[in-house]
Amino acid sequence: MNKKIFALMSILVIASIAITACGGAAPTGAPAAGGNSVEVFSWWTGGGEAAGLEAMIKVFNAEYPDVEFVNAAVAGGAGTNARAVLATRLQAGDPPDSWQGHAGQELIGTYVAGGQIEPLNDLYEAQGWLEVMPETLIPLISDNGNIYSVPVNIHRANVLWYNPTVLADNGVEVPATMDEWFAAMDTLKAAGVTPLAVGEQWTKLHLLETVLLGTLGADAYNGLWDGTTDWASADVTAALENYAKALTYANSDSASLSWQDAAQLVINGDAAFNVMGDWAEGYFRELGKAPNTDYGWAATPGSGGVFQFLSDSFVLAVGAPDPEAATAWLTVAGSKAGQEAFNPVKGSICARTDCDKSLFGVYLQSAMDDWASNVVVGSLTHGVVANDSWKTEIDTALGLFVADSNVDTFQSALVAACASSGPCK
């Protein structure tokens, strides 16, 4: 982004505070917190995500020992439950100091549109973050020249996790295409192995976006979200038929399982494949499992060379109880020290581009390489490509489809959702 946009603000900030960009240690010269506590709201309550948050909190506590960190995390639904609680609090005029949101339309279309978060241009200038954050991210967290959040990571959504032993025992190769995947799952099913582990509904939405990507390709997938791909087209029908077929290989108890439960079926050897974002890798390592031995990974079928991404961000609330303490938290969240503590444990890569690659495991180093070289597209489930209203309509249609498996009805509902809340208006 052209830094001239922020020139005037930069002059004002530099005249009032001298804060340097952080290095490998805790962020020196960070703003002093003005109160005794900072309440940070998230949905990181399990697996590597909770452990990663705790690692970043330790960095915060070391820098601000006199400020109590209040972890207001709410479990369940990949953030769905937390965001419902957050909406209630915001409506009641009771915001936390800072909260987690996904970079993209989820953040811009909800909190910026609602006037609920403050711009952070001055913090970006003071900390030098425009020099170390990916250029592809800044527009996704900006509106009308203002930056509204601090991204702490980059996640990959289109990851196919598998159990290497289960595949080897059944003579199955890692599939690269949709057809290869279905053939592999036919073989596994005939051998009495559950081919695909799936969890509660949001994990099915996650599976849907990867099947859309794998069937349509990156350009047509992107076209779904900008209006250049017709939701009523035969190509989309084929993608939805692939999705319906994929679900026939899934475990029958999916509705009662969390994403961790579904992922663990693969680790335990009770299922062969699981489609989940790379936060699953943090969970696998938390369980003490070894990469390329206890679990393997590949791009989801049909999506080789494409990186379907999402990014977790933190914001500064309008009316934050302690804006100075909140700014201190955001400074740590955007710092090299904070992100290097958080991401290797969380199972994600830094949003910053200057993190030490050697701190990361085999999988995350491969993700860094792919992020640097692949075609990049956004995630539906995790807030990048669709606003909340549109995503909700898609999710409602999916719930009905899971119950009746009627592809025609599902596609008609998706066409209507695009016309109602998307670019097809």
C-alpha cells in the first residue's frame, strides 16, 4: 500500500510518541497501558489455537506485568458461538477492549460497517508494520484508507489430512484430483475403513468451499464471489454433485463431533482423510504426533498450486473500557515476538514476513513456501469472501441440503442467496 496515504498521520504520531518497529524480543517502546486490565475476546479454546494464544499472552505479560489479561474466549462453532455472544454485548454497549475477527468481508462488512471498531493507521505507522505485513492482506483489513485490525497469522483452508498407515495398508495413494479421491475412498470403503472424517455443520461448510475450489478451479471459484461465475451454471452443479458424493463417504455421527473429534479419527486410524484448515496441525502436535509418520497432508483434491487462505485479526473497540491497554495488546499481537510465539504453536504462519522460518515445523515451513508461490484465493467459511448475511444464507441452505441431499434445491437456494446478499443483486 502507498504510504503517502498515511503521511500526515505519520507526522502527528511521530511527533507525539517514539515507538520503533519490534525485533526478535518483546516489543520495546510499546505504548504504556493506562489501566489494570485488558479484556480480549476470541474463540480460541481448544487444541493448538488455545495453546498459541497462551504463548502470546506470555509475551504480553512479560511486557506489561501490571496489566491483567482477561481471556474472554467462547468455545464452539469455529467462532459462530463467540460472535453471537459478541454481537449481544455490542448491542448492549458492553464491548470488550479487543476481539478476534477474520480478515476480509466478515470484518469490513460487519464491524466497520457498524461503526464498532477504531482505525489503527497510527499504530501501523508507529510500529512500521506496513513494511512487514503482506501487501495482499492490507486491503482486506482496510476501508476508505483506514486499517482496522492487526492480523496475527495466515492459515490455509484447503488441506487434506490423511493417515499414512491407513493409506499404505490399503494400497491407496494420496489423491491429487477429485476422481482420484473418489476412487481412493471407494477402495477404503470396500475395505471397511471410514474414508472421510467430518464434524459439525461448519466443518461441512469448510468441506464445501474446498470442493467448489477443487472442481471449479481458482478463477471460477473467485468468480462465485465477484459475480463473474454463475451460481446456476452446469459447472457449479457438477461441483455440488461432487460435494454430495463426498459426504456419502463420511462418518454417520458427524453432527455430534467437533473439528478436533473428526481430526482425531484420522490420527487414531479410524478414518483415512479429513479436510480441515492447518490449525489441525497444531492439534496433532499437541497430541504428540509426528509429521509424515502419524499424519500427512496435501492440497485438497483439485486444488494443487492454490492457497485458500484466511487470517485471524484483532481490533480496537469503539468505546473500549481501556483503549491504551487494548493498544498495548495489539502492539504485542502485531510484533515479531508475539507472532513467533503464537504461530508455531497455533499451527499457522506469521502475518509478518520477517519471522524466523527455523522456529516452524515441517508442515508450516511447507505452508510458508506455498504461500509465497501459489495462487491465492479466500475462504468462505472463515470470513474472507462473503459478508455475514450472504454466508448465513449459504449456511442455512447447506443445513437443509445435509438433511435432504437434494442438489437441485441446494443450488437454487445458493442462486437466491447470491441475489439477496451477494454480487448477483
